[in-house]
Amino acid sequence: MAGHTPAKRADARRNEKALLDAAAAVFVTSGVEAPIRDIAARAGVGTATIYRHFPSRADLIVAVYRHQVEALAEAGPALLESSATPYRALRRWADAFVDFVITKQGLATVLQSGERCYDPLHAYFLERLEPVCARLLAAAAESGEIQPGQDAYELMRAIGGLCAGARADLRYDPRHLVGLLVAGLVNSRE
């Protein structure tokens, strides 16, 4: 069939996911310029495997970013389904969003480098995650757990702001402050 891309085998998808998870972890600790051999070692593969999946460092960086956005986008509905209340789902998603933002900070320099391949990533981030956050906020408001009328974009920006500089100061705990922020959304019912 012309134009049809065959689906990847299950083992190829697992390998790619392991590579992306390993790269994200290495980027957090060592930055995006970390040696490919460090990523390969963490993933338990050879460097040739990484280059087979991602021919350039830019390809790998873009793939890590998209992988993390997709995982966070998929987490929202799953948390709504599995959590005891919509508010608990929102709190757990905000916690996962903190992890994403802190990892993204490791990518910040390269994402702002002016290279065109990175340009669409911010729009992609907002397109995928803002509706998920909005759905979590709406569900928590509908259940009466939080004040209605909360804006997903504002909440995501606030979390991002609270996470800024987290890696530079070990005494600073953005997760604690984000917990306070989300707790501030609670409907007081006074």
C-alpha cells in the first residue's frame, strides 16, 4: 500500500521506549550533551542501536520530548479512571507534570537554540497537555472538590514557574510548592 508505514514490532517499540526513558534520565542528570554511550549503557544497548533509532542527537532530543509529552497526556485520563476522586487525579497528574518540567529544564538550552527542528515542540506541548489539564480541572470542579473556572494554561505556567531553578538548589522542593498550589484550588465550602 503506497504511503503506508508498517507498524513497528513490539520488541522494537519496547527498545525505543527503553532508549527514550534512558535518554530522559541521562539528560536530567548530565544534560543533553551527555555522551551517547552513557545513554546506551543506561538502556542496556550498544551505541549503534541508538543511532539506528535516532540518527542525530537532535532526533533523539525531539523524540524524548515527544515521548514525555505523550506519557503525560495519556496519564490524565488514566488517572481520572483509577483515582478515588478527580481531585486526587489532578494532584497525581500535577506531580507527574513536575517531573516532566524538571526533565524539560535539562532540555531548555537546546530547545531555545534556534534550531528549526525544535520550533514546533512548544506548540505540540500545549496542544497535547492543555486539554488534559483542562479535563482534570473540569472533573474536579464538577465533583465540587475545587473552585470552578480554573484555567489549565495558567496552572501549567504556575507549575512551570515553581519548578524553575529546582535543579540548582537542593533545598528547594518544587513538588511541595506545587502541592500547596493545587491545594489552593480546593473548594472551601464555607
